[in-house]
Amino acid sequence: MTPSAREVHAAIRQRRSVGKMLDAAPPREAVERILEAAMWAPYHKCEEPWRFVVIAGEARNRLGEIAARSLDLSSVPEGARENVRAKERGKFARAPVVVAVIAEGSESAVDAEENYAAAAAATQNMLLAAHVEGLSGYWRTGRLAREAEILSALGVGAGDRIAAFVYLGYAAIAPAAATRSPLAAKARWLER
């Protein structure tokens, strides 16, 4: 294995998602390099079926207000509602930069699925690039990736989907160690 191959394999194994980040924003140039890495992900039919919206500064608070306002609190006890709203309001402020990764839709269900898979591959490139930049990258989706008012605020078109919210920043805590299953438990060779 060449030294550069070892470095790639090491980065893949060492990268961790750390959700607790410092307030200090990464340099814009680092974020742009991370987005450039995303652009080199594989895709189907040579379309580059992704877009990115970088959410920083006050835009995080504006989207947090939408998140809190759009939350259905009907099943939450009256006394707990403001705490739940406050938690929701702070979701986009968890990191100094949040990148929405948008997968373009298609009239073809197969192509729409391929586009989403390509956007997921772009997201993995972002996470690896963030790691080598000395940043934490945390991949989230959840309710906010489907919330109509959030989608509108981000300019997500009809038929498009959010594949990820990637939270970027400097980790505030050391990442936990991780393990994976043995390869033999997850892969099999079919040779005949």
C-alpha cells in the first residue's frame, strides 16, 4: 500500500462525528475546500445532481426560529413546551457552519434515487474533507430536512430533497473510539 493510500484509509477510520462544537467558525476557505471535495463525488448520468446552501451567522438563528415555530407541540405537556421550542430553536446553532446538501429531484423515480445516492456520496466526501481540515463534520437529517418552511427558506425546489445537514466546526470534545463489524460479517464474494 502506498503512503497516500495509507493516509486515505487512516482518514476513513479516524473520522468521527462530534456533535458538540466550539463557537469559533472555520475559515471560509476551509469550507470551500470541503465543498469542492463534495463536488468530486460519483454520480449517475453525468449530472452533478447536488446543490449546497451554506448556513452561517445570523441565518442559523433565522432558520432556528422557523424550526421552533413549525414544531408540532400538540403531544407535549403545556409546561414543557417552551423547553422543547428552545431546543428546536438552537438546532442550527449547534455549529458555526451548517451545509444543507440538496439532491435534485427527477421525474424518473430511478433517477431521483440515483441523485439522492450521489448527494449522500458528496456528503461523505465532505465529512472526510472536514476531518483532514481538522474540523468535525456531523451529518443530520430528521424532521427539519422535510419541513416545508425550512425547505422554502433554503430554496429547495419541488421534487428536490435534503440529503444532509452537515454541521461543521471545531470539536469541543474528543471523539469516542469506534469499532466496526468484521468484514466477513458484512461481505460475501460471489464468484460463480
